[in-house]
Amino acid sequence: MPTTTEAGEKDPAAAADGRGGPRRRWRSSVLPRHLSLAVLGLLAVTVVMETTGSFANSQLASMAYLGIAAGGLTVLTGLNGQLSLGHGAFMAVGAYTTALFLDGEPPALPLPVVLAAATLVTLLVGAVVGVAAARLHGPYIAGATLALAVAVPGVVLHFERLGGEQGLGVRMPETPVWVLDAAYFVTGSELDPTKYVAYIGWAALVVTYVLLANLMRGRVGRTWRAVRDDEVAAEIAGIHLGRARVLAFVVSTACAGLAGAVMAMAVRITAPSGFSLTLSLTLLSAVVLGGLGSLTGALIGSALLTFLPHLVTGLGTDAGLTDVRAAELAPAVYGLTMILVILVAPAGITGTLRNLWRRRRGVA
Amino acid sequence: MSPPTTATTERTDHDGGPPALFSITGVSVRFGGVRALSEVSLDVAPRQVLGVIGPNGAGKTTLFNVACGFVRPDSGRLLWKGEELTGLRPHRLASLGIGRTLQGLGLFDRMTVLENVMVGAGRHARTGFASALFGLGRGARDDAALAARARRTLAGLGVERYADRLPGSLPYPVRKRVALARALVGEPELLLLDEPAGGLAGDEMAELGELIRGLTDRMAVMLVEHHMDLVMSVCDDITVLDFGRVIARGGPDEVRRDPAVVAAYLGEEVGGKAGGKAGEGAGERAGREQRGTGE
Ligand SMILES: Nc1ncnc2c1ncn2[C@@H]1O[C@H](COP(=O)(O)OP(=O)(O)OP(=O)(O)O)[C@@H](O)[C@H]1O
Ligand SMILES: [Mg+2]
């Protein structure tokens, strides 16, 4: 995966200054680096996907959509300093859009176009909310997005077309024959629908992360961080605060929309209960656990949130607990992990590793 | 902004001189009951260093905030190269060619020194969102050009070796230079410096003086400063504010002898001994705390 994170971590060796010190070469282009990481990542995913069973495949699909949304959120919160408690609501927009577009036999649009459409629709909704949010500050943005997270599932109930409480079933289109053939050719095994969705999710994640990493590395990311660190100084330097904030918000919600689309396909149903406040908070904890402003962190956080509950429940039953008791263990462990990270490693997992590494190199 | 322009221009300088680069005409600002500025007018000629002095709370930072669009004046006009700046917004300054340093440092703490300065160079960026998103070579080359520009500016101020450090880990005088580099890298035609010498030692201040003089081959400078030695040695012209009014203007020698100025500083010797900070002792004004934007 692309591992672009925050400024300070870049090549700390170069910071060992002195007149003759190593001068950091400015990479002529970041794209080749990000692309090669992406290819490596996809290879790794393929290996994992082919060596694990159907249940693990579906978990990997969950990790993919959490990771996509968390990646977008870490850009918004970590790089631009805007706290959104409502990204679950944007995932809902993406998910419902997907469900509606896939309704019909055969679906009116090919799958990639459906994913793009879900992203675009959410992006537009995000732009409207973002313009409003740009007028707000700190806790008020959090409040407004919180309201959104609470309101959206309720609003959905009022629309017959959206299936009310039961929600909409998501029809996965038939896997194209050429995809089946290609998969068999490469992996030597049949591609079942679960695995197909998981692959789609990871492809979407890799594309998203490459694009986000590109943005973070360049002038756009710098602009976002400048606004985060000092508004007045950023403005004097020629940055339009509102535009920078709306852009970050829109990019972030587009990710949430894509995540929602993948979620719809993975879960096979989009219902209001799937997009409760819990989802928004889950995303935020993934981002905080992993380390704010880091895509690697967002991915690690999503992995933890996907696999930890199951792992803990498994350990519980192994230790002789009843299934019910074991299932109760997961939220407790999850809560403890969260508290532990905040107390011991407030910079998140990647942030803490980064600091440790830097200290070892003796850099301030 | 279409205020009545009752400009009582009692300017004595630049009559028939070079046309002003930047003019403030009849600007008044009120904060509730406080008249922070009343009918203030001044001209900055190209490549001139104009000092703005006055006791604490005289309105100097407010004047800068008006010039930057942070504070909308109740009346008065701003002219940039002869054209009126209406509805000025701070983010437009850089592209107009106006740079500013803040009374506080205002550095981006979680960005490296180089990145701090690169943000200031945004005016020279040629590529936008799409080339950044898709990681196109164009965007990367543009970024490399900005980085090179930022490094040159840092080198010009003798702090290039700190390029990859975070500002928080650096000594105060270095951070001051980084802030200056961020303002200079945009190659402004007018630079507004708000207390650039604050927190500097004597020899550093002398260096700063030389540096400011050195800038005048490229730009005009408007300088707010309490250190009279520095002001007297680098400014071509000085405007003195007191209680939001211009009480004197002219060359350093004129201003130093002006009875109104002497009175405003309560008899403190203006342009006195090394590091003398006129105005700081004005007990009468100690109660006026300042809450300028961005400080
Ligand atoms: N945003 C504001 N709201 C209310 N009053 C303000 C604001 N900004 C400044 N003032 C008041 O306006 C007057 C001028 O303040 P200003 O900061 O311009 O002074 P200054 O000359 O820069 O002082 P110093 O030398 O201490 O920096 C002061 O009385 C100050 O309290
Ligand atoms: Mg001031």
C-alpha cells in the first residue's frame, strides 16, 4: 500500500543537518512509487485472498470498505483538521445510490460505472454539506456532521423507494465471463461472488489510496496542512480557507461514497440500521487507532476493527466461554484497546512507530 | 465597500515624488467604543522603507490588518498601484504582490521548514488539482520548482540547512527567518513586517536591519517596530500613530525631534540607547491590551 503519511516523517535521515549534511533529493515524480506500492499491495491481497476461505474473504471485503472510508476521513481530519462524525451518512448515500443503480435485470450500468456514479453522487452531496461546514469551526463542524449521521438513517425511512426499515436488497450482477476466465487463469481456482466483491473492494481501495497519496504529497496536501496549522498565516500566504476546506471535505466524502458502494455489494443489503452513528464512530476510531493523517494508519485501523472482534470472540470460546459471553468480550477488548492507544500512544500506531524510529535516529 | 471618502489628506511627503505603490487614504476603524484608527492616510513609494511607530495600542497592527483585508475599515480607501482595492480578502494579497509577516510567528508547526516556505510560494505554482490527483509529471515538476525556489530563499537568509526540520525544534531567531522567508518567497512588491525584531538580540537586530535595507532593491517595506534604533536606521520615512491618529510623519530626524512624538512617548528619548524600546514603558497605556487578528 502507499505509505504516504505526514510531513514530519519524510526521510528523517535528511534532517540530520549540518552544512554538508545529506541533501534530500526531491523525487521527480511520486506516481511511479505509489503505483509500484499499489501493485505490490494488490499482489499481497491476491495471495491472501486465494489462501483463505470464504469467511475471511468477506472479512477482507469489509476491511476494504472501512479502509476506503477511513482513508478519506484521515485526510479530512488528520491533514485538514476537520472532525467529521458523519461519514457513515455519506457511506449511506453511496450505498443507496449503488443499490438503486444495480436494481434491474440486467443492471442498467456496468459495475465500474455504478461505483463511479455512487462516488459522484456522494461527492455532490458532500460539496453541499462542505460549503455549509466551511462556515463553521472546530466543534461546530463535528456537531453538524453528527447531526447528519443521526438524521440520515431517519430520513431514509420516509422514502418508500428506499425500502424503509427493511432497506433495499442489492443485486450483484453476474460476474462477467472474462473475469471468471481471467481469475481461473491467474489463480487456478474458481472465483465465487464473495471473492469477486472482495477483489472489487480492494481494487477500489488501491486506486483510492494512490490518488489520496498523490494529493497528500503535493501542493494540495500542503495547502490542507497549512490551513490546519495556522489559518491566518495560510490566508496571508494566498490560500482561500473556504475553498481548501470544501475541497478536503469533498475529497473525503467521495471516498465515503465509494466505500458505501463497496459496502452495499459486500453486505448485499442497504438498510438504515447499517448506517447508524456507530459506523461513523467506527471510522473515526480506525483513523485514531492507526494514527491521524496516515493512510497506512487508516488501513491498520480498519484491519484491527475488522479482525479484532472475531479474533477476540474466537479466543473467548477457546478459553471455554459460552458463545454469548465470548461475543460480549469483543466490545470490551475493543474499548480497552482504544483507551490504551489514547493513553499510551496518542499519536496512533503509525505515529508512535514514527516517533520511536525518529528517536532512535536521534532526531528531534 | 463604498465608504464616504472624506480624505483629510494632510500628507507632507511624496508631493511630486514617485507615484505611490500603496496608499491608505482616510481610513477609520472602530472596535466598539475604541477608535483604533481615525482618518489615517499614508503612502508607500516603490522600494521605500516606511516605518510605522507608536506606543502600544496605537493602532499599528490594526493598520496592517486593514491593509491585508482582515479588518474592513469603517471608512477610507486602499489603493494598490493606483487602483482601488475594494472588498480586499487576505488570500488575495499574495497574488497582488503583497507579503506580510505576523506579529507572532504563525509558522505551520507540523510542516517542515521547507514546506512552510513552499506554502508561501503558491503564487508561482502553475499546476492544479488534477495533476496533483493523478500524480502527473507536470505537477511533480512544478512542485520541484517550488521547492527549489523555497530553498533559494532559505539560503538567501542563511537558514537553508534547517530545511527539513520542524519549526518547533529551532531557535527563535531561526524561526523568525523562516517566517520572513515564507513572506519573501512569493516575491512581493510590498512587504509588511509586524515587529520583525521582537525577541532578537542586539547583533541579530543589526543583521535584520541590513537585511531589510537589502530588500529595497526589489520591494517596498512597511515596518512596524518598537525598537527605535532599528526604525531610525532603516526607514526612509516614518509615520507616527498615537491613539489611532497620525501625529507626525517625515524622515527619521524630523520625527525624532517632533514635539508631538516626544510627548506621545512620555518624554522617553526617541531613538535612544541600544535596544531602547520606546513606548513599552508608557504606563498610561498599559491597560490597552491588543487583540489584533492573527496574533
Ligand atoms: N479585534 C479587535 N477587537 C477589539 N479591539 C481591538 C481589536 N484589535 C485591536 N483592538 C484595539 O485597537 C487598538 C489598537 O490596537 P493595535 O493592536 O492595532 O495596536 P498596536 O499599535 O499594534 O499595539 P502593539 O504595539 O501593542 O502591537 C487597541 O486599543 C486594541 O485594544
Ligand atoms: Mg501590534
